[in-house]
Amino acid sequence: MAPIVELTPRVGAADLLVVPVFAGRVPGPGADLVDGALDGGLAAFMAEAGFDAAGPGKPDIVPV
């Protein structure tokens, strides 16, 4: 049985933001909240930054 994850959005300062994105730029849990906070700009940002979500063991790190 898969674990149940409950997300609670909060506003605050952060030095790091981790957004789960699967291969093919498929958004993971909570990515919709980040996209909403960016007024729908998450996909555009990933394209501009060259993010490709290569797969497990191959994390993409995008400095902003």
C-alpha cells in the first residue's frame, strides 16, 4: 500500500525549494501548488532552464 502524503502550503522564506518532477517533465505531488504560486510559470521555467528530469539517480539541479 502506497503512503498517503498530505501537503499544506505555507508562505515563508527558503534557501532551497525541491519540486518533484518525473521523466518527461511530469509534475509530481505538490508541483501544482508551486506552479500556482508562480502563476503557472513552472513549466516555462523548466523549459527555459533546460530541465529535463532525466530519471532516478540523475537529479537535475537548477540554480535560480
